[in-house]
Amino acid sequence: MEEDPDTYRILKLRAEILELGSAIRQLQREGLDDAAAQLLIARKRAQLDHLVKVTSAARGLGVQRS
């Protein structure tokens, strides 16, 4: 069964967000600046939110995205 490209991107973004969350916690434990990681995770979350909305809308309309 072939994986939908949007589904793959969603899973990839979720994995990246989990990794960034872990990195942020580690930086905080060590008392280091985590501002850059916080900004990156916010951007990744926005990308994920957008992709989920676009994918849901396309599927609701029966549109096949590639």
C-alpha cells in the first residue's frame, strides 16, 4: 500500500516537533537559552496545522493532492 505524501509529511512534522520538544526540555534543564528552538517548534506546529487543514479540506472535497 502506497503512503499518501501528505500523510507522510504530517507524520514527519509530528516527529520533528517531538524531537524539538525533547531538545527544549534538555536546554531548559541545563539552563541554556532555548529561544531559537522555541521559535522553530512554533513554526513546525504552524506548518503541521496548515497541512492538516489543507489535507482535511482536500479530502472533504474529494480532491487528490500530490
